[in-house]
Amino acid sequence: MICLTNDKWDRIKAQLEQDSLIDFLIIQKSWSLQTFGPGRRTVGLCNHIKSELTEILAEPDSLEEWIDVIVLALDATWRLGATPEEVVETLMNKQQQNLLRLWGPPPPEDQPSFHIKE
């Protein structure tokens, strides 16, 4: 198992010209590939996300648990072949798409929100 020390993380972070999602994805891919190996790992990642969602339901105010889900989802993006730049572009495009969609009134808190089908 590979583990970064705080000192090593500080050195990596200091080398980056700016904090960005692309920089994060480059570091994440390198670490994940060394730690968990190659391949899609779709079932393993989905099962891990399910486990994290269970932890969120038990502790919904835990920012760290929510971040675990984000990191796992981002890990899956390079495993399907996307570059960091493609991930950021797709993320921005998806946000734009959501902003342009029509949404109904907020549902009850325990129900999902969906856009209105056009």
C-alpha cells in the first residue's frame, strides 16, 4: 500500500503552479494506479461508493464522507480513458446543461430532484 507523508504532499502541492482540478486529477491518477492497479474496476468502485453512501446516511454532515464519493467517482473517470482536461470540460458542460434545464418545484427532502423532460 502506498501512503504519502504530509511532507511529501506539501512538496507536491508546492510544485503546482496553481491549485486546480486538473492538477488534482493528475496526482490522483498516478497514486491510484500505483495503489490499486490498472483496469476499470467498475464493480469495485461502485461497491465502494455504495459503502460511502451508507456512511453518509449515518453521518450526513460529514464533508469527508461526501468527498470520498467525489474522489471515487473522479477515479473512475481516468479508468474509463478520460483525460483530466476532458473531465473538467465535461463537468463544466454538464453544469451548463443543468443550468439551462427546466426544474420543477423542490420535492420533499427524501426524494430526488429531476429536470423536466422536454
